[in-house]
Amino acid sequence: MQQSSRRQFLRQLGVAGVAAMAGIPALALRPGAVDSLTIMHTNDTHSRLDPYPINDPNYPGMGGYARRATLVRRLREQDPNLLLLDAGDIFQGTPYFNMYGGEPELKLMSKMGYDAAAFGNHEFDNGMDGFARVSPYANFPFLAANYDFSRTILADKVGDYKVIRKGGRKVGIYGIGINPQGLVSKNLYEGMVFLDPIAKAREMESKLITMDCDLIICLSHLGLYYQDERPSDVMLARYTRYTDIIVGGHTHNLLDPPRREENLGGRTVTIGQAGYGGTYAGIMQVRFNGENNFVEPYTTKV
């Protein structure tokens, strides 16, 4: 099957809001498949279970898991096939993590019905043993294709990719993590082998496209962009071919408008990232239309 003839890409896109998406692939309509899909993404919540104080100078009264759950419920009422994703750094930042090690965060995200999450560098903060202790509270997968955990306690607890079916559509999702060196004490990730993010991204997208996915999403915790040659979301977009959406984290960017990059095939990849502390959510409506898809993006405070 020829990849170039198999997929048609979006030619025109109205861009607005933090979660604007472009370069979405389209297949011939699957029998019985939905013609639209809603995606909501978060990142870098850093254990902020409660809203910010009402007198906070930056985010007065914003954020908190209860408010997020209300937003998720409202979106799911509009679209029961909602795809709910997180780009990592769920842990660390408030006393909740110090006391409970991530248990309440994972329990609440599971109740909200998250579909997948990236493995951020702060997920190492209690060591791999600490993550292993709380991982049973997550009924969604953590993904990091370029973290080789095969000789560690996390060998069966962090995956490379996941194919999720939503309304008859196949959505391929893979995870990419940042190099923990210099960010995390080495003893906290001893035994994990860090692999080249771009090479692993290419491997994952090639695997997912052969699995006939309608949409390929990278959950990335690399960070948006750096002045040096460190791997980033911008670099990943430029040096991949089949990844349609990059849901990013780590650098706490509120992307409004979104970052758009041309990939190796000359097609557009759009990078979404929704700030810090769970105060915003990126939301996108993907409309499948046979040979073209159209995306209506917007952002909302939480």
C-alpha cells in the first residue's frame, strides 16, 4: 500500500486558539465511523489538585481537578467519543504529591477517563519504585517510546504506543520523553536507557501508519523549542513524516496561536501546548471528510 496515495492531508485551515491543529490525515470514510472527533489535552499540571487562590496575580481562581472534571463532563455530553490526553509532569509541585506520591492525581484522572499520558521528567521524582507503587491507580497508559525500561521495575508499566478506537476511528498515540540527565537525579532513573527521540518517533509513526490509523498523535514531553540542538517538538515535527499532531509539555507554553511546522513530506504539523498548572485546556474538533479533514480549534480556561 502506497503511503502517499493512502493519506490526503489538510490543505486549508482556519487557525485560532491554543489548540489549533493542522495536517490531520484523512482516510476514506470507514463504514459506521464518526465524521468528527473532539480531543482535549492538558500538560504540566504539577499536582495542582485545587484551584489557584482567588487573589493569585496570574491565575485567580483558575484550575483544579474539579473544574477540569466539569469541563470534561460537558465535552463528553457533546461528544461521547472525547479523546482525553496529557503530555506529562502530572506529579510534583504541591503538598499533595509530597504526602501521597501521585495517588490522588492518578485516581482523579482515571475517574475523568483519560485515554493516555506522556511520562514527564517529574514522574521520576519518587524514583521508579515510587512510580511503580502508584501506577495501579492509573487506568490509562503512560507512554514513552524512547525510554527503555526493559531492565527496570517499570518494564511493563510504561508503553511505547497505544491504538485507541473512538467512534469507529483508529487513533495511534505514541509518547516521547525528554532526556532526564541534568533534570533528574541519576539514582532515580538508574537502569533506564534513554534513546534518540527523533529516531524513535519515526519508528513509532511508521508502525502506526501500517496499522491503518486515521490519526497519529505524539504525546511529547520534550519541550517546544530550544536555541541549541536539543530535541524539541519543533524538531520532531520537522523531521517526521506521518505524525499529525504533537501534544506537548515541559516548557509550559500557552500556544495561542499554535506553532505550525512543515514535516519531511511538506505537510503541516501543528503543535499544541496548554500552559501550566491545569489552568487551560487545549481542545480541538477534528472533522473527517474523506479526502480532507477540517479542524475547529479553541482554548478555554479551566
